Amino acid sequence: MARNQPVYVCGSCGGESLKWQGQCPHCSAWNTLTRVMGVRADPRGGPQPAAPAVAVGLPAEPPAEVRTSLGMAELDRVFGGGLSAGSVSLLGGEPGIGKSTLLLQVAAAVGTDAPVLYASGEESTRQTAQRAQRLSLAAPQLRLVSDNSLESIIARSDEQRAALLVIDSIQTMQTSHVESSPGSPQQLRECTAALVRFAKQGGTSVIIVGHVTKDGAIAGPKLLEHLVDTVLYFDADAGSRYRMLRATKNRFGPVNELGFFAMTGAGLREVKNPSAIFLSRNPQPVPGSLVMVARDGGRPLLIEVQALTDATRFSAPRRVAQGVDANRLAMLLAVMSRHSRLSLAEHDVYVNLVGGLAIAETATDLPLALAIASSLRGVALDGKLVAFGELGLTGEVRPVPHGEERLKELHKQGYARAIVPQQNAPRQGVAGLEIQAVATLAEALEAAFRS
Ligand code: TYD
Ligand code: MG
């Protein structure tokens, strides 16, 4: 594709088409294609000398990869073990979630021993400096700049020989190579491509902020994901002070890694024991509640599963699922009415995972079924009980991956009893933990409601 041949880029998914169409062929969104000059063909612009070919062999001493700590273990974990030199990361999240706060803290942590430039197109240097002061951040090598011109920001970063450049936010940046206004798909792409070039040539790590709305209505980060090395999303349960940072793409570490933080009066603090976030901590056990061990972001997490059943007033009973797949819930209810004596045909069923995390794994099946049965019977389950396991269509309880790790976690968090799939029960047991291995839903119900 020649550089000056136009392509059409979807503002929703970033997919490219050679001709204009009303509907994006990649994501089927309507009226999202905009014309962009062929940026992808030669992102460096103009003819370039051919890059030298490099032989792949094992050097005697492989060069040690330079990783810089971001100041918090939870952050280093999500970045795949710290910040890689010359990497470009995109931090997406809704406005007000805490992206600027997080990155100012990161900039200060890195800026204690290496030059860092924090470039804001949204706030004046005075505002940013005041925020740093309020957070008691002092870093001798951190510089702030308030600017919208990408060229002058890059020049300043070069001058400072910055190890880290923070761009807050990409929607406010403008490059003189493109005529459209800041935030347009052309500007977003050109600015990001320029930052990638800069990072790869000089070894400066770049972290770019990108605002997104819940429904992804604003053209932004989606468009840029394929240009950068790492994509992180910052998210929160509505109204909660807890924040979750997830890596959805990472060329330098595992994806889906999750980090947990709490927004406090003094900025973001890492949460070292995230299991505590997802429990409602009812002082007394109540019907319809059970703790499970899910596995998300590469770690086991204790999450409270809640269910509410109520005699229906509708011709078709309502089924509402928060945090779990609605189809999975429908399947579970069918298995329950077929393979236990619990009839839910006349009941509305609501299920919820406390803390706002959505869990896609099937280990939620068994705890959900037990919580639903507990609500239906109006009988509270043992407060020291935890369960996990998958349910099959024939009412069998199937094993889930990482059973032993889950058992260790629930034991560590002070629970004394676990109902688990037979194949997940370790032969030698776990000291101090009563493990009830079950093969069917009927056995699990019996174990859970034994008096
Ligand atoms: P901010 O980092 O500006 O969000 P973003 O850059 O994603 O738009 O965070 C703004 C919110 O965080 C604001 O509502 C105030 C709150 N906040 C705290 O609760 N404690 C703090 O120490 C700071 C700096 C902000
Ligand atoms: Mg901000």
C-alpha cells in the first residue's frame, strides 16, 4: 500500500478497509469508517535505508532485559514484571477513574532515579504540581509539561533523555503532520505511531492515557491497541473505591494479569489481599450467600456469590445475572430442576457476584447452585464453607483447573470447610481444612445442608 493511498479506518474497532462502506466489515458497526492516508505502509515517512537483517543465534550472554519498578508490586505484576525499556503502553479507562493519579504516582516512583517527563494536555503544570504535592510525591528527576503539541513534547523528552514519558491524554495531543483536530481518528493514530517510533528509536518507555466510555462510544483506545505493546484497562465497580487494572495485551508478560488498588485521600494504594474486596462480610450467615474461589488474572480470589429467589408475579419468571453469564445461569437452573428436587419454575432468580467482578469460568456453577438452593430453602449455609466446581448437564460435578491453589487460598483466608469436585480433592488433604469431595449435584446439596 503506498503511503499516500487512502485507507478507511473504523473508529470502533480500528479495522482497516480499502474502500468506504457504510458498515465496518470487521465489527459490523455502522457509519464508523473514516478516511486516513495510508499510515501503516510506512510509519516512519519517506524512503528509509533497509533495516539490517539479524541472525538468530544464542549469544554467550543474552543481554539482560532492563525492567524498571513502577513503585508498587501490584503494578509491576500487571506490566509483566516492571516496565520494559522502549515499550509503549496504553492505559484506558473512564474519565475520573484515576488514570492521571496513578500515572503521576508512577512518574514520581520512576523519577526518583531516572529522568521522567509527565506531559499533560488536560491540566496546567500548576494543577499537576499541586496534585503531586497533595500526594506527597517528590521526585528529583520528574519534570512536568503542559502542552498539546506532540512534536514539542517529544523534543523536550529527548532533551531530558527521559527514561519514561507519560502522555495524558492521547485525545488532547496534536501532530502537525495531520490537519484534523485533536481526538480525531487520524490524530490518534498519527500521534501514537509517532510515539511508538520515538520509543523504539531512543529506548524511552512511553505510557499513553486514553479515555474510554463504558459503551466505547468515543473513538479512541480501540483504534490504537494494535499499535502499542501493552494495553491496560483501569476499571471500578460503580461507587466503589477499589480499582482493578487488567492487561488485555502484553508483549512483555502474561495477558489478563490483574492488579488491585484502592483510591484513598492520598492517591492510589495497592491492595495486597484482594480476596477481602469481594466478600460482603455479613456478621451472620444469611440464606442465599456462599463464598467461592474463582481464578482470575492469574491468581485465586475469594468471591461471595449471592442468590435471591422469589415467587414470581410474571408469566415467565425473571432470571437476572450480575457477574456471570445469563446463559450459564439458565443452564444451571435446568440442571437443578432436573437433578435435584428443587423446582424453580415458579420463582424469579437473581444472582450476583459481590464486588463487581465478572467471572467467566465454570467454577462458579456449583457455588451458584448451592446459593440458589440456600435462598429457595431459606436456610443459611455454614459461614466457614467455601465451594467451587463445574456442573455438567447430567448433574455431575466436574473438576476445574488449579484446584490445589484454590484450596490453599481459602485455607489461608481462614475458611475451614470446602465442597469441591472429587478430582480436585488432594489425596493427602490439607491440614486444618475439611474437604468434602462430591461427584454429583445431589451429593453437593446433601453435604452443604447437612445439619
Ligand atoms: P483522576 O486521576 O483525575 O482521573 P482520570 O485521570 O482517570 O480522569 O482521578 C480523579 C478522581 O480521583 C477524582 O474524582 C478525585 C479522586 N482522587 C482521590 O480520591 N484521591 C486522590 O488522592 C486524588 C488525587 C484523586
Ligand atoms: Mg486525567
